[in-house]
Amino acid sequence: MEAREITDSLARNLNLATDPAVHLQVSADHFSRRAHTADGAERERLSESMLRIFPTYSGMQRKTQRELPVVVIERTEVAG
């Protein structure tokens, strides 16, 4: 991974800490959510799930000295 990619990745995580509002698009659907970077027990639990779904994830982690971020995207409450 190049220095710029590392810097960009760290900047995205800092941006989530500052402003967790995200806007997503899946096909033609657009929606707003909140995101945060998982840590501690939450990160461990989600990392284990990731390994079951995407086994090459462990190889990605071994290729770097930094901890790969696990980003959680949550539904926002709908007023109504």
C-alpha cells in the first residue's frame, strides 16, 4: 500500500469520527445512515464474521502492519 493510500484511509476514518453521517447508493436506491469505526469487542466479533464471509480478509491484514478498519453502517431513525 502506498503512503497516499494509507493517508487517504486514515483521513476517511477521522472524517467518520468527526461527521458520522453517510449517504449510500445501492443500485437506484439512495439512503442516509450513520457510520463508525468498530473497536474492541465489537471489532473482534465483526472481524470473525468477515473471515467466515470473506476468507481472504486475513491475508489482507497480514500484508500490512496497521490494523484494517472495520466500518459499521447503521440505520438512522426515521421520524414518523
